[in-house]
Amino acid sequence: MMRWASGYNPRMIRGNLDRLHLGDLLHWLELGGQTGRLTLSASVGERRLDFLHGRIVFVSSTVPEERLATWLAHDGLMPAETARRLLAAAMLRHELFTDLLLAERAITETALGASLTVLAELMMGRILESTELCFELDPGHPIREPSGLYLSLTPSRLLLDSARRVDESRGPRTTSPAQTLPLDEDAVEEFFWQLVELGIPSDDPVDGDQLNALHDIVRNVMASLAQWLASSTGLVPQPADQGEVMKAALATPDKVRLFGLPQATWNLMVLSTSIRSPDLPPPPGLDAVNDFAASLNLWPELTEAKRWQRARAATLDRLTRRVTIVWARGAAAAAEVLGLDPGAAQLAAHLITVPTDLVLWVLAALPVPHIGIRRTLLTELPRRIGAGLGQLADFPEDFRLVLDGKVPTKLGSCLHVSRNLIPSAAVWPMTVPNEEAVLEFATPHQLQRAAHAARRAVQGPTESPAPHEH
């Protein structure tokens, strides 16, 4: 379950529900005139219902086909490309998508309210069919006054209308489980004890005071990550110099190139996959992400969005960029030998460095003194963060599997071949489960050729792209 929490909230109510008790909870919220956000979590993700004085005034979902922009395009209320462009602007500006829709006159209040009502019924119908359901009620969550564009539904009406609606008429069902992010209260506790088990040897235990201190540090690390990652559907903070590089490129006749800018590439990938539509296939490679960025016409937001800029960390920023360039060049060369799109390998190399860079950046401000816990944290947390964010952002499966690293893939094998060429390879995540996994996709002779091609590709300067990368 993905429940974002940067700390314990004594007013928050959590628990498990079955179908009958969900109805009781909704009726209690209605009859008691309650205000707050109710989050209902099932295996496929979260659905959120905002209550104001007992009425449902807004709904949202982390399930890709239930997100508002996707729903509006699916419902034929606006072109998918328009919905994606406006959603991208809202995410970068940290504004409400509904406010931007109305400000741009992309839809009327009446049409938006009607579509949201149908979406709420769809969501509730699927919630009622969930076999396992967790809930979280946050009475302190800020709820806006309803307007013509917000819902004004009673829970009783929503339950009745959802029961009557034929769910299958609204598109394919979602059955795949959602990847979790270890940032809520319960997950942080579970993750900490896993770190202790893996990072503290039995022959060198720590005492109670040391354990409590480590517990507080790890909680602070996770809380810092949650503050950045809880406010968007997958966006990450990026170094200020990346905006400066893109802005300088805009002043020249040449196009902005993302090669060597991993965080900017990640964020653009998030924006490109923010709406699920057959009319908008996800970018298959780095050049396609470049083309998407050029089509957005949102360069001021991309280059100057202060909210998504992080404090400078010159040493780390240089390291991550050098690693990305080396990894991308090597992976692209290996991909050519192994029969895979080099552009996809370049894109995967840019994405895979981001979760580790994010964790290293937080650890620079919140150092972990215990070497074993720190080493285990660097091994385990980036993979979990990457897999969870990739799922939340609805990245294509090939890239999600690389970020997770648990399932061997040909794309992961290309990255693994070139990972060995990185001087600080031990810091960066494995993209396959183990060394032997690459043999599922290539013979030893092919792997030797791929490694040789990757080695030749990374020789030379690493601070700027090679000529063919411009």
C-alpha cells in the first residue's frame, strides 16, 4: 500500500476493511458531517475521497486509467495530447490540474463535474470488488470548498450508483498489483528492521542506544525523501545546473539535448507517461524523450521551476553526470551487439542513476554513521524507490523491470555489461538479479563482444556527449 507520511499523525485513523464495513465507514463520515481525506488502498493502488462536512467533493486515484487526465481523454472530452500538455504544466507549476483546465477553458465546469461523477462511480465500483482493502482517514488534510467543478456527492448516493453501473463498459480492468514505496509509517518500520538484519553482523551487534540513534536517522532519511516524492506522481528534484544547461541551449539554434541530464530526463519521462492513451505511446528511447520535451512548449517551467530544484551538491552532481554518460554510451554500444535499440539503452541508463543519486543526496545531509547500515541502505533503498516511482509514474514495463532489477531482461543485460565499466560500480544498482542472468539472453561470445564494444564506446572524454549524441 502506498500511504505517504513524513511522520506520525495522532489524528490519522488507519485500518483494514471488508465490503460491509466500508459502507459503515462511509455512512459514519456522512452522518457525522466529517471533513478530511479518506484513502482506500488495494493491490492495484490508492483511491482517495475528499470529504467536506460529510459530502464527497473530489476523488483521485493512483491507478493509471483512473487518473483524471486519462479519464477525460478516454471520455472524449478533450484530445489526449491537450490533457497531457495541461497536466504537465500543472505538475511542473505545482498547481491543481482542475484549476488549469478551467483557466485555459479546456472544459466547462458542468462537463468536468459530470465526468468526475462518473469517474467516482467507477472507482467506487472497483473498490467494492476489492478482496483486501486498507483505509487511512486524515482529518487534517486540507479540503477546498466545493465549486461547480467539484463533486457534491453523498456517500449513500455514490454507493447506490456504483452498484448499478456496469464497470466493464468503461474499459479494461486493472489487475496488476501496484509497487509500494517504503515511505509510510508501517513500511519505514519494516524497512528499518530489514536494514538491521542485513547490515549489522551477528558477531558485532550494537547496543540499545546505538540502535535507537540509527532508527531515528533512518526515519529522518525516509521523511526527507517523502517530502520530495509525496507531492507529485513520480517527479524528482533536479540539480539547479541542469536547468541552466537547458536554458543556455535554448539560446542557441540547436535543440536542447538531454544526454547527460538524468534528473531532467526522468522528469520528462514522468510527464510523457502521465496520461495513458493509445494515441500517446510512451517514448521508447532518449531521442523520443527529447522530441516530447520540444513539443511541450513548457521550457520556462522545465528550466526555472524552483520547486523542483534541489540545493547544489557539486561533487555528487558531477559524479552522477559522469556515471550517466559512461553508462549510457556503454549500454548503447552493448545494445547494438545484442540486438536491442541503443536509444532505449541510453534512456534506461539515464533513469537507473536517478534513485541512487537521490538517496546519496539525502545521505549527504543526513549521514548514517554505521558502515553496514549505510552500505545496506545504499543497496536496498534506491532499488525500492526506483521501482515504486516507476510504477507510480506508469513507466513502460521494460524500464520498470530495469529499475527493480529482480527480473532478468535483455535491456537490463545491456546495462549490466556497461555497469562494470563505471569506476564506482559498486555504488550503482544491479539491473539484473545476478551475474549469471545475462546468459539467458546472450552467449558468452556475444557478451564478450558486447563488453568490448561498450569498452570502446566509453573511452575518451566523459564531460560532454560524443559528436553523434548532439
